[in-house]
Amino acid sequence: MRLTTRRASALLAALALTATACGGGDDPEPDTTEDGAESTDDGGDGEAAADFTLLTEGTLSICSDLPYEPFEFEDPDSPSGFSGFDIDLMQAIADDLGLDGIEVRATTFDTIENGTALATDQCDVAASAMTINDEREENLDFTDSYYESLQSLLVNADSDIASLEDTDGKRIGVQVSTTGQTYAEENAPEGAELVEFQNTGDLFAALVSGSVDAILQDQPVNAERARTDDSVELVEEYDTGESYGFAVANEREDGLLDALNDGLQTLRDDGRYDEIYDEYFAAE
């Protein structure tokens, strides 16, 4: 059963009315926090968060396919145990909403992009470098775009592959249910063999071992790998006009989608979006 902060708010409101009636009309005492300090709640975003029906009261649970650097990866020094562009944006939005924090839940990408993870209450929000497209919008409600992406081809540094055309007769690794897989299916030479993997970690391992000759997937992920590993090289990029969005379950009615959009806009307006972006994508 879902825990709801709305129910808690209703109970507190009822108790407040009872206390006022018993006080004979005297001015009510100021609201206080649990430690006795006077509350500073001014009816802002923190109060709005009380209307959200969250799986864990006060916590925004997030489904993400891990790891997928630089968007999401383990980080024991962060409040949630994870960092990355997606995670840092979600943490900032949750903070602004007055929530206690975020909880990141490792989920396979296919169950995220087809809506299953959200429909079965595995999380409140999907944040997994997910491209917005018509097929996914049949099962998910997306936020406004927060990142523009490309596709790309990654090979071993000593490879003779310089473009997708050179993969005729070669094996190309792709991640299941991704737009990279779709692009490869539509654009790779007829003689290329596509090899499916569930996660990007297995993709990179297959390239290093020689099980595949190239990887076709999102440019920032391949670029991050090439930046940190001299044994691989990003040789080609493809402008596919993709935009990433966070997602909630279809027709969710508690206002969370609007709050996420408002949060993204606030981060852009006050400059924090640019600060987080530069941390992960600024040229060195």
C-alpha cells in the first residue's frame, strides 16, 4: 500500500482545529518543528510536496538503469549513494520541494522505457537518460526536455573501423530497447551483426574482450568512456535530434509532473542547471 503525505497532512489539520476549539478562541501558538523550533513554512514548495502520493513518505524514489555515466553512477559520498547529471538534477528538485531526499532504485532499461517499472509502483519517477519519443509516450508522461543528445560509434583504438559503413561483416553491440539499437537497425550495413546487451557495462566488456567490434549508443556515454579509457575511440557521431526527459506514470494526477517541470525551470533560471551541466559535460 502506498504511503501518502496527504493523509498525514489531513490528520494534522484536524488536530489543529481541535486544539483551536479547546483554546476558547485565543491566538494559536506558532507551528513548531519536532525539536521545538518555530516553523518557517510559508506555504511554498515544501507544502505543495505534501500533496504528492509517494511510495515512501517524504522521499522521491527514482528508477534508473545503472551505471550509465555520466548520467547515473554509484557514489558513496553523495546523500543518495549515487551521482550523475540525472541524479544531481533530481536531488536539487527534491530539495527545492522540501522532500527528505531521493532513493535511487536500479532497474533494467526495458522496464523503464516501456512503463512497467512505474505502472507496477517500483518508483515515483524514471530518470535514466531516456529519449522522449512517440512510442514511449504511449506508456509514460514525460517532463520537458532537459538534455539534447546524439548517437555515436565507439571502437577499440587499434580498430580499422572509422565509420558505420566500415562495420559490414562486423559485430555491433547495442543495448536492448534503446534508441541506439533502433538507429543501428535502421542504418547499419546489411552485413553487420547486431549483438544485444542488457546494460552498458556488458557492452564495454564485450568491446574490450573482442566479442563485438563496435558499440553504437548515446554519444555522451561513449564520449565519457573514451575520455577515461585510452584503449577505445569515438569515431563517429549521428545527429538524431533526440531529447531526454524524466517520466512519471501515465495520467498521474497528484501534480508531480508539473512540479518536476517547475523544478527544471527553476534550476535553469537560477543558474544551477548550468553548474550541474558543466560539472559533467564542460570541455576540459
